[in-house]
Amino acid sequence: MAGSPATSLAFCAAVACAVCMFCSVCNDRHMVEDLRTRRRQMTHREIHTAVLRLAAEHGLDQITVDQISAEAGVSRRTFFNYFQSKEHAVVSGPGELPAEAVAEFLAGTSVEPAQVLRDLSRLLLAEVEAHMPDRDDLRQVFALAYEHPAVLALLLADFNGFEREVASVVARRLGCRPEDETPTLLAAIALTAVRTGLQRWSLSEQPAADSPVPHVERAVALLHAVLAT
């Protein structure tokens, strides 16, 4: 038996209220998760900048995890929640590939290697823009890597790990395995251009506000020009 209009309206209002409350709870949960993520990123950054600051003042070999923790305003336990050692804190690690840029790359239909490489270059440029490095920090990281074999080994390991991640994304577009020749080679070539651009930018004498993106774009353009000849 159908209810009265008033009953139906009351029922609809109750459902709407419940949906609204559910959405509010979800939004609150997402806000909390976003805050936690930002806080973790901030703490990660504070520890990284603290070790670079102390290394510049005293030398990496002369500083301890306790000193770095105190400089960053965190406990020793918190330090080890983020990094395995002071050398790991120097390297910090590359950022994640932007989800929207990855989706755009995967939406590409061409599997021709030259076109995939061009699209991959755009994806990596988006990563540089999304995780804009500090030039002085980058310059110091490279300098410490040249001075300390342990830092260099970690830096290369991070690069290799990121390269495997990129190769995995390329493989998804090509419908093959990440360890196959084409995705592995395309990832290595594209990342070589990006690293070259970042190194050139880190050594540049341009104003501090200068962006690494034009330097990376030039390296990528040179790469494609060489491959086109």
C-alpha cells in the first residue's frame, strides 16, 4: 500500500540526509588522509634538508643521525621511520609519476617506438613539473654522490628503481613485460635525457627562480633530433 505524500517526502528526506552524512564522513576521511600524506611529505623533506644543511657545515662523515634528527625537529625513531641511514636521507629518492599524466600516456594508441618515446618524454616532463626539485639541494646531492661512494650507490639504485617503474608503465602501453627489450630501452633513453637536463640545470648560474623544465626540454629535444637523423 502506497504511503501518503507526506510520508514519501519524509522518507526521501531521510535517505538524502543519510547520503549526505555518508558523503561527509567520506570527505572527512579523505581530508584526514590528505593531511597525513602532506605531513609525511613535510617530515620527509625536513629530514632531507637537515642532512644537507649539516653536511654542508660539517661534512657528511662528521654528522650523526642524532644530530640530523635534532636539526629536523624529529626523534631518532621518526628518522628511521623515513630513512635507513644518513646516506639514504641525502638521496631522498625521486617522486612518483603523476597519475593523470600516466593515464594520458596509457591512453595513447600508437605502439611505434618513436611515438611512444615522445609520449614518454612528455610524461617525464610532467613528473619534473610535479616534483620540482630545489637547485641548490640537487647540486649538493650530486656533489655528495661524487665524494661518497655510498651516496653514489644509493643514488644510482634510486635511478634504477625509478627506471624500472617507468619501464613498467611503458610495458602496460605496449602490452608486453617490463623486462622486455623495448620498454627497458625506451625508459633508459628517456631518463638519460631527463638526468642530463637536471644535471645541466643544477650547474647553471641562472637565477634561483630558474626552472629545470626548459633544461630538460632541451635535452629531450636534442635526443629526438639525434634519433631522427
